[in-house]
Amino acid sequence: MSNVVLRTSDSEVCRIRCGPPLQAFAMRWNYVVRQRHRWADDPAARQRQTLRLQRDLRGLGVTAKHLRRLKGIVEVSVPDSPLDEFWEARILPWEYVLAAATKPHRVEQDILVVRHLKTGRRKRKRTPKRLVVIETAPGELARHFNFSAQRQLVTGGLRALSAETTGVLENPTERQLGEEIEAVSPDIVHVTGFDNRSGRERLGGNLSGLRDGLYLADPSAEAKEYRAEVIARLLNRGSPNPLLVGFHCWDSAARLAPMTIHAGARSAIGFQHTFDEAVAEIFFLHFYRAYADSQWNLLAAFCSGWESIAAYRPRIRGSSIVLWSADSLVSNATGEIGQNSFGIGATTTRPSTRPPAVSRSADPQRVHIRDLVQVSVRPNHQINYSSLHNGQSVFDQLTLRLHPNPSESDAITQINDLELEVQLHVGVDSYPFRSRLNLDMDAYRYDLADRVTLPLTGELFRAINERIQTSLFVDLRWHDQVLYRHTHSVWLAPIDQWTLDDSQIGWLPSFVQPRDPAVARTIDVAQGYLQCLKDQVGAGFDGYQSYDGFASGLACWDGVDRQVRSIWAALLLSNKLRYINPPPSYADFTQRLRTPGETIGGGFGTCVDLAIVMASCLEWIEVHPVLFLLHGHVFVGYWKDFHAHQRFLDVATEDLPARTPDGEMPRDDASQRWVSGPKTYAEIKGFVDRGELVPIETVALTHGKGFAAAIDEGREHFYKKRSRAFRAMIDLVSARAEDGVTPLPLRFSESHVG
């Protein structure tokens, strides 16, 4: 049986046997890290994950004594195989696992994890001479990305290579890529584009049966998926094989990078899962610069690149940049690089022949701003009031990248007084944003999209009843020079419109309105039913305080069930609710939603409207509601067990999604902590099966069904083979936490209550 070896520059630390125990460990922690949006921002939750991680590592034979020795640069040596025999060693997020488990033992010393694929090939040194940049976003994917800036940072960072040995291949077919690599035999290949998961998500495809890989163009220039092993062979068509392949695409660390090394390359860089785009760009900029300046010292360059993003660590917590190499990088690390934050030190660089730069601001009388700054502007095609209300930008991208004029690069360190103006026009009204910016040339990249906040107080904006086309004006100027000026056409959705695409479904909690007067009336009626259920005149809604410590098992939470049952009775018996199709929205993947008062007062609602009514009532009494989203249907649920809810947030579960024989687990790392996507189905079903999470089919209200029957219908959605219908679960408590998603400022027909 082969082993994974953990070593530092001093010595080998321990060995972990490949096989079922490591496979189970890899599957669990791969899942936990993919669900990091639920726990990564909570220090207490991170501490609990560390304790669980240390416990699980002890089960693999990695003790506290071993963890104390893992510091500085740590190499994970993984056995190679022509098949996927040792998949558990590839998919495990070693970078997070070792960093988190050793943190209590490292005090303030950093740790950097690199991976070694034990190919058994002889180490051969040569100096890089040729570079090929591959940019692949064919067909419809081209609308979502502009590669010009990345091309500049790669070629600029590797300025030691001559322009004559640098080539760029845009949207190649399989044949074109193979022929280019075979003809050029590049020493360094930088690949930027869409991995199969990201690409299929952008194209709106079904993610079932997806395998790691990369999109290339087909003969008709449309986007086509290629599996990782095919891409690996294409990138190694040259002779000799590449010294380095950099994959600037997500989900490239588990298969794309190691398979590329297995096929012949000496090293490769990839990303474990998704990653912050701005941070990835900054990393590659500094990595390539350090790679050239250190006379092609791979480990020194990787250390430099990692140190350059130190300030961004909170944004990338749980995700990782992965360096794979066919050669052990730590066995002779001492001496190649000196003392640094990893305990091995400063990068060896060529002595500079130029004097240190003198701090000086750019002078508009001497330079053109377009020679210093590149602008990328991409507004969102449709602007929803609910997303703006919750702080989402009107821009998909608003980015400044700095590229100083070579003749001025030693002198210009600042660009001061850059003015940004954004105006959203709605009828005769305009909603302006203005800001003055000072740019530091060392920062390279400024992402301004989230800085642009528009006032939402205008009466006309909130009174829009139908989707309208309007304009968004963007102006960037520097003194009397115009850097960017353009008016973009955008669609503006009415305040009650909810968009069903994956980037917008997370705003559904804004339509849950616990302060709607109809909710207060419903709770008032429900209290009478609660008094009957408890046979107690003074019974009231006390949420999870109804816990009965003398009962056993889930029976201790029966008081929560009684409160929810009483609300169901009030909605069922005091109102004659009927089902109705949604009102017209005149846009794809959108739906107009009613307030609880409109649903109850009108006596009808869609599945979403009915779920919103019930969720609003549950939130009023402080019982934690959830919204279940299937393809084409929505219903409500609630956490019966308060402690189970905390376990869910911590991802403390053994209910994992099914894996393929090679351990590949489809991605489900959402950007919003309160949204749990399709791959959490097995975990959520476990809570439902144990009775800790109770689903309620709220459409049963329109059929006159009782509480128990509604729960039975809710559970039917979690029967065997129903997983394909499951789209997401939205947790209301998580959505509301820490300045999260708040109810929309809707006008109710009556004054607010409470």
C-alpha cells in the first residue's frame, strides 16, 4: 500500500497510508471546505473545525507531536498512478487541512504547503526560453471574460523572456492547441479560461455527470468540454515538456495540474476549488515576476506570490493555491532561499542596476492616463431592487488595472485625484454616486464594483410596476483627461420581482416580511389554538425556550412543533387560501411575489407566496425557518432542534454526497453563507430523516390539509431518487445575521405592527 509523506526541509515528519480511512477523511474534509461559506466567517466555528480536524487526523496516525513539527514550508508527497488509484491524496485540501490543524502549535509562524507527485522521473534543469499563453473562452463564454489584462500581467511578469519567444493562442480547438504546443515546445504555459464546472454554470447547463477539465473551441468555434486527461496530453505534445504550467481556472488542482505533471510537465499551479479572482490575478503577477527575478527558482517564486496576497487571506479562507511538482522542492530548499516568514527566507534575486524609485505622483501635463490605467466595466444586464437593497453592486465588474509607462515606471508611484461618477437613470430621476480615488502603483488592481452604492430612497424607483429599460452612465476622468465614459443600457426590475437564477435566488429572504400586519393578526389568532394545544390559558409563543429538559430525544422540542402547528391552524381555518399562478413578469427566470398581507387578504398565492407567509410567521415567533427550492417549486421548513441547526452551520455531518469512483465531487461552494446548493441534498436529507429539520408543503393550505399531512407531503420531496429536483435550501437565520439580507421596505396596506 502506498503512502502520502509529509516532510519539511529538516526531515520527514510522518506517513499516511492511502486507502479507505484516508478516502473517508478526504471526502469529508473536501466537502467541509467546499461548504466553507457557512462557517469561515465565524471564529468560533473555525475553532470547532480545527478541533474536529485534529481528532480526525489522529485517526490517521497524525498526532499533536507531528503537527508541532509541521511549520515553514511543508511538502505533501503523493504517489503517482496512470489510473486514479490514489485519488484521495489528490482531492484532499491539504493546504487548508495542514494550516488549520497546525495553527494552535505555530504561534505566529506561517506555513506554506506544496505538493510533490512521485513520478520517479530524473530531475533535469534548463532555463526557460519560450512562453505560450492560452486564452480559452469560446462561443458564449467570451461574454463573461476579458483576457487582455491577464495576458499583460503574465508577459510583463516574465519580462526576462524575449517577445519573439512569447506566443498567445486565443480560443483554440483541440487540434490547434496540440499543433501549437508541438511546434513551439514552450517551457512555460499559462492557461486562463473556464474549467468545465464554471463554464457549464455560465452556460446554464445541468451539472450532473460533470468531470474536471477545460473548455476549448469546437470546429465551429463554440464552447466544448474536454476532460482533464485530454488537456494534460495536449499540453505535453512538445519536446521537451513544459517546465511549468499555470492554470488560472478553478477546480484545476485535483486533476488538471497533477495529470499535466503525470503526462510529462515538471510543475503546475492550480486552484483547489473556486477562488477570489482579484487575489488570483495579484498572485500570478507577483509569482511570475519573482520566478524570473529569482533565476527560475520555483519555490522562491511561489513563496513570493503567496506573501504578496497576505493582506487578502480573509477573502480566501478555506480555498487554496496549489503548487504541484515532479521534483521534491523541500529536500534542498535551505540555501536556495534565505530567511522569510516561512522560516526559509528572502528570495534570491538579480541585483538591480537601477536606483530606487523616488516617490512621485503622476503629472497630467506629462503623461496620458490611458498609458497608466486599464479599465474593465461590465454592468449587470438586469438590476433588481432586492439585490441593490442588500448591497449588491450594479456592476458585474468595475476594475482598474495599473500598467505604468516603461519610461515612467521608476518614477510614478501614485495617481491622485481620479474621479469616478456613476448615475442610474429612472425616468426623470437619477441616482448618483461620486468618488475621488488615489491609486498606489504597487497595488496593481482596484476592484471598485462593491464601492459603488446608489441611494434607494427615490419614490419613482420604488414605485416601478413593470420591468423597464433604462441607462447607467459611467465616467472616469483624471483632471481634463477622460479615462472612460460610456452610457450602458440596463433593465430595471420592479421592487416585487425576484430573479430565479443562481446568482439572485439568495435574495428571497428579503421578501419574507415578519412585520407585515397580516402576520401579527395571524399570530394573534394562532395564540388561541396554542392555548388549546397546551391546555394552558397563559400559553404564548416562546420559540426555542419551550425546550423540555426532562423529555428524551426529539420529544424535548415538541413545544416548537406545537407553536408551528398553531400557526398552521390559524392560516388553514381562519383564511380560505387558494392556489394561483404567478402574476406576469415579462422576463425569463423571474417571478413577481406577493406580500403576506396580499396573499392572506386576497385569499390566493403561488407556492412561493404561501411559503413566504409561513416563513414570515415563523420568523415572528423566533422559530428558525428555511425555504426549500426545487426546480419549479418552493416550500417551507423549520429547525425543530436548535442544536441541529448549529451542527448544520458547522457542517458537522457524516451525510456526504455520492462520489465517482475516482473521488471527484461536484462543486457546491456558494458565495452566500445562507444558500446551500444541490450537493448538500444528502446532508439536508439526513437532518430531515432524523426529524431535526421539518419540511412543510405549504401548498397543502390550499387543499385544506392538516399539519401532519403537510409535513408528510414535505418529506415526500426527500424520498429516494428525488435529489435531482433539489436546487437549494435558504436558511433565514444565516441570511439575517451580521448585516445580512433584510426585508424590503415595502408599503403595506395597513400601518406596521410591533
